[in-house]
Amino acid sequence: MSQQQPTEVTEPQPGATIAQAISNYKAKALTRDACVNELVSAVVEQDAKITLPNHCYEHALEYTERMLSNTHQSINILTGDGQGSFYGTLIDHLIEALERIRASGGTAKMIVLSSAYPAWLEALAQEFPNTLALARLNATEPMEHFIVCDSKIVRLEQIHGELGPDSPADSIKATVTFNELDKGRELEQRFEALWKQSEVNTVEPNRKPLAPSWIIQRMEVLRQKQPPTLQKMREQWVASMEFNTRLENKRTVS
């Protein structure tokens, strides 16, 4: 019996957009090999320091997924993702990490550099009221976004402009390091200083969201999708007619 090879982080398609990167990431998630996460877990457990370059949005999703999968005690996130597409795409892994953090008695905090929270993120804070805390910060200049997990798993982004679904996937670049305790603590100190300047979200006790956070996130994605253009609708209609013609010809021959 042949052995399955571990899934590798592939290079992005030239000219790919962030929307395409998210689609590629989700498609590959269905066949992602558990061996890669086992390897990362072994690195974390053995305190082996490894630094990985993060060249694009798809890499960012894959690396952050593996960071979250190896988180047990704490998360500190500074993000400018007011629309919630990045961490929204990772919501299942984020929920699993929060469940482990809650079980260990740890804490998770997220500062959003935006005037509003995504609805799914507010719902998630309601689902983890004593574990996940949110805050908003109106930054006057661009800032480095980062995530620190368990004080030693670090992802630090380069400063970039505002991103949207049509932005190039390689607009986002970062460095991901496993077992970097000094850098992790440095960023956590920076995070706490920013937290004191932020407007902390108040979670109403005993109030449940209207729907689970993952359902709200998926509904938000559907609402944000652009309706098909006339050209796209025409192409789909032609393809459908060709399929029906081939099907009728096959029936006639048989």
C-alpha cells in the first residue's frame, strides 16, 4: 500500500485575488493531510524554533490554521479585518482553539482596527463570554497586524493598505515563527498597551446570539458575494444548453 505524502503549502497562482485565495484554501481543506499538523505539533512540543515566510493570503490562512490548531492557553490578535473575511474563514479552527483555551482556564483577546465588529465575531464573544474579549481601536496610521498563540507561536505581518476581495493575494506578507518566546512576549506587551487605549466590547451576561457564530459568518459571506454579471449568466446558460444537447444525443444513440 502506498503511503500518502504530507500536503505542502503551495505557491499562489500568479495574479490571484484574495477571493480566489480563500476559495483555494477552502477547496484544499477537504483533503488536507493530518501529517502536517502532527509535524507542527511535534515542533511545538520539542521547542524547536522554526521561522516560515508567509508570501500571500493563502499561506496566511494555512499557517494561521496550524497556529490555532496548536493553541491551548492564550491568543492575542491585532487585526484590521473589520469585514471578518480572514478570521471568518478560519472560524472553525478559531472555535476549536477557544474551546481548548476555555478548558485550560486561559484567555483570548482580539483588537479590531475598525469602526465595527463583524456580526459573527460579536456572536462568538457571546458564546465564549469568559474566554474571548473584543476591543476596537481607531488607529491614526497603519499598524503591523499580528497574532500570538500561547506566548510563543507568532505571526507578524508587514504593514499593508486596505484589502478587499479583489486585492492581489500577494498583498499580504508576514513571518511565522514557532517557539519564539522572546518575540511572543514582546508582542504581548505591545498588545496590552494597545488594549488599554482601545474601546472594550461589553458582553451582556446571559444573552445568547440569534444564531450560532458559524451560521452568521456563512450568511455574511453569502451577502457579500457579487451577483453574476450578464456575461457570466450567458456563459452558464450556454453551458447548460450544451449539456442538455449532449444528454439528448446520448439518449437518442442508446
